[in-house]
Amino acid sequence: MISTNRRVQTPDQNGFRIKVLVAVNILIAALLLGRFFLIQVVRAPFYARMGEIQSLREVNIMPDRGRIFDRDGVCLAVNMALDSVNRIQLSKIISSNGGTPPKRSLKRLYPLKTTAGHMIGFVGRDGYGLGGVEFGFDRELYGEAGWALARQDAKARRVYEPDLPVKEAVGGLSVKLTLDVDVQEILESCLQNGINNTKAAGGAIIIMDPFTGDVLGMASYPFFDPNFFIKPSETGWRNNGIGMVYEPGSTFKIIAAAAALEENAYNEEDVITTDGGQFHIYNQVIKDAHAHGDLTFRQAVAVSSNVAFAKIAMTLGERTYYKYVRNFGFGQKLGIDLPGEEAGLLKPVEKWSGRTLVTISMGQEIGTTLIQMGAAYCAIANGGILLLPRVVSGMYDNGRLVKDVPVRPIRRVVSEKTAKRLTQCLMAVVESDSGTGTLARISGVTVAGKTGTAQKIDPVSRRYVNGKYVASFAGFFPAEAPKLLCMVILDEPQGAYYGGTTAGPVFREAVTRILHSQNLPYGAQIFGRNFTSVEPSVEKTIVPDFRKLDIESAISMAELAGVRICLEGQGDTIQKQSVKKGAEVLKGSVITLQIMTDTTIVKRHAATIPDVMGLSLRDAVKTLLFNGIQVKITGEGRVLRQIPEPGTASERNTVCVLEAG
């Protein structure tokens, strides 16, 4: 029989364990209670501050982006305010401290749609410019963003409180362009007609003032509407006026001609033998489009003889000719105040082959942009000064000029005498019956110009492609006292492809319409009278009532009525208009609309000043703001005095002064 011994616990041992367990529980409870007391009582202010800090959120306040105007004040880019959460509450708090209400989220609108779309550019969803003037002058247009601290409640809602710091946004500057909307619309219409007539793939046209470098119009096809900036194609955003590099062909011959006259290598009546229209060099043959016999220098320019210019360039020599090409601004960016400008292509003279001198003189083996060619022709028209083309003339703050963009001469490229002599040669291109630019003639106006036709190069094979050309025409007028310069290029015209037969007519149509436009001064300046025979009947329209409309509705109304609007002031609602409703005006007229400021848009019912005596500042401010009353505070604590007294009638823009202590 096996027996086992079992230890039996006595009552004293069980009692001891229970006491230990109770003591441990009491100790734990004491520790927890102590911790609770430390958190809730001793360190309560610290944790309260931590809670407040953790509930704070920084909110960005978008600045009011500056507007973009044409030279006459026609609005090209404007903001439309969009409502967003708690903006009204924050606006009242800032107003109570004497500040400017924050701008609401903004949508950028371009009232004229595709008109000058490439020049103006567009703004992305983040409020920053992404093309054209919007990008090039983004720093000035954007302004300075502000911020506000807001409390986030348990439901993640933002609550703005008057005692939290706020940094107001600073609105951007408005930008005034050298562009003239009337000129721009004519250019776009004429370019579209040229594209339709020639079935060209694309093109561009520029009008400039040769004595200031001001770009009065710059159209690029395909057109682009910045209201819808989703990229339609690879070249949809490209401004062909500054971003398309092409071989210029014969329009480039003015460089060799200018150099030859300036260096006294030739005069206008010197005879050049063209060898029946063929010139052999390095086992290759330079040919004229049409065979000629002996030509004077002036005749060589007029008929655009390749053989004659090959000989002119060889007389100059590589170093001298290269110097003039560079001085006229080729092979480098001019620095126009638009993004996307290309420098073009020009090999250093050390890398020239045996025939490069000859081919560049004819406008081959060199890549240019239309704006570079425009600047070069301006230098001939103005007497020999290369000017930096200008798109922006100044920046404004609420109508006050704060920064002027001056006319910027770069260098003298030829003497005034040489420029005048070359102008006479360029007149023969258009005005003489043997010239290549006869289709650019304009009745009553002398034109100095040059045609250009260049075969395109395949970017892969680096060889010329049959059937693909760039046609161009450059001209200024009147030749004896130039007012304007016009440049045209058509990319890959179908059928007839010579510059004189394709680009020349586009030049003629654009210039004719500019001279005969009642909205532009050039016809009166050149002809000495209003010349309106091209437009015998002028369509009129009735001015609508713009008052009390928001900006977007006003833009739509103006479009339907056929008028243009110029917006002045700040805010969202039209208050006044420069021409009364129902008045009869010419279509295309400009109506100035005065916009109400944000503070004047707020409408309140008549009320009395509530009694906030004895309340905390926070509660007092909330009560007054809720009733639409602005507040100014002195002191801290509870309200001891308020001015005006409780019960006083509340008028518009009433300010209640609270003294606290």
C-alpha cells in the first residue's frame, strides 16, 4: 500500500495571501488615481495646451492673381471666385481686425478664348502659370499666398477663431501687353484663311512696331484655347512665332545684302553675272528658280537670285558674313519676354564646310524663328538698330503703374544709310513687275519685303524631303516711313508652295484689313484720312445691362452682344458700366465694367448692436460677427465697455469697439 504526503495550507497562510492581493490592488488603484490627479489637475493646463496645438491646422489663403490686359485695357485673363468652406467666416474675422477679406478659390477665365491663346498661356490647377505670359510673369501675377490657423473639431471641420493668427494674402500685379486685340483678331482670321487656301499643316503671323519692338499681334496655328488647356497634340501648346525652328530660305538674303552694302563690297547698280542660273561649287550646282542673265545688285534682290547671292557671300568671306549673321541676332535667343523661345541653329564658322557660306546666304543650313526674322527686318526698317521684341509694356497694382518695361535696343547692326539703301532694294521685290513679291502689293501703300521658300529637312535622315516646304513673306510699310512690320510663315502648303504665291497674299490681306479698320489708327496715319471703302457697312449692336451680373455671366453676355469688356475694380459683381444699357454701338466696342469689392457684396438686414457686456472676447466677437458687425478690440479678458452701446441701430460697415480687461 502506497501512501502520499499532502501539504495542508493553514488559515493563516490563506489570509496572508489575501492581504497581499488587497494591498497590491490598493497600490495599483492609488497609482492610477495619482496619475489621474497628475493629468487632470496638476498638469491639466499643459495637456489642454497640447490638445489645442494638436487641433490646429494651417490653411493656405490663395492670393488674387493679377489680370492680363491688352494695350487698350481689354481684359484677356481674369479671375472668377468660387465659394469654398468657411471662407465667409474667415473673411469676417479678418475684416473685424481691419484687414482685407481673403480671396476665395479662383478659376482663371480667358474671355476671348483662342484669341492670343499662345501668347497669354494658362494657369494650372495649383494656381501657377504654365505657359505664355502666365508662366513668364508668374512671379508678378501670382502675388504672395497667405495663411490662417484654424481649429479642427471632432468631425474634422475647420473652425476659424478671432484670436488665432492670420497672414493676409497679397494680390498679384496686373500685366499690360503690347498686344492690340483688334490687330490680333485680324491676324488670326487671315492666318486661318491662308491655312484653308493652301491646306498648310500650320503657320504663324506677327505684326510689330519696328521702332519699339512691340509685338502688336502674334498668331500661331493650330489655335489654342487656354480655357481648355489639356494638350490636344504634340504642337498644341507651341507658339510657332517663337518656338518653330525652320530654314528661312530667301527671306534670309537680307543679311548678305546688308553686309555687302555696309562693307562697300557692292552698290545697288553693280552687275553680277548669274551664268545662266547655275553656279558650280564643290561638285554641286547652285540653281536659280528661273534663269537670268546679268543682274544688278538691286535686281538680284528683287528676283531672289541664288547664284547672285552665292557670289555676294563669297566676296564677303566666311568671317565677315558670320559676324553679320550673329550681330543680327541669329543662332541665339533674343530674350523676348515669352517662354518657349528657341535659339535657332547656326554652326560656328570653324565647323563650316566648303559650301556652307554659299548655302547660308540663301537661307539654308541655318535654323531661325519667325521672331528672329522679325527683329532683323525691324532693324532694316528703323534705320539699323536691332531691338529686343517686347510683349509686356508694364505692370500695375490697382491701376497704378509700378514697373515699366522699356524699349530695349540691343545693338546697331548697320548704318542708317545702309538700311535706307537696302529698303529701296526690298521695295523692288514687291513694287517692280519682275519681283517675287508682287502678290503682296497694297493699293496706295509702298511695301518693302522679301519672299522665302525653303525645302524641309527630315529630322531622321537629315535629308531634304520632296514636296515639303516652308513658305514665308516679310515686309514693312510704308517703305519710305515704316509704321508696321508683318511676318508670315506657312508650314507645308500644298500645291503652290512659293512664299510669294502663298504667304504673300496672307500678308496683303492682313495689312489691308488693318489699314481699313475703323478701330485702328494706322489707316488714318498713313492715308491721312479715314479709309473705309473695304468695309462700307459696319454692323452695330445693342449694349446689354451688365449690372448685378457676376463676371462669368458678364463675359457670356458680352460675347452674345458682340462687344468686348474691360473690368476694373475687385470683387465678383458688376456695379457700373461705361455705356448705358440699350445704347447702340459698333460691334467690337469696348465697354468698361466696374466690379464691386468683396466687402460691398455682403448684404445684411437692418439690425441693432447686441449686448455683449461681460462676455469673453471670443464669445463677444462671435456674437457681433454673426450679426454682420465688424469688431475692433483693445485689451484682454472680458468685455468692460462697448461702443456703440447695445441697442444702437447697425448701419452698413458698422464697427463695434470692445474694451476688455
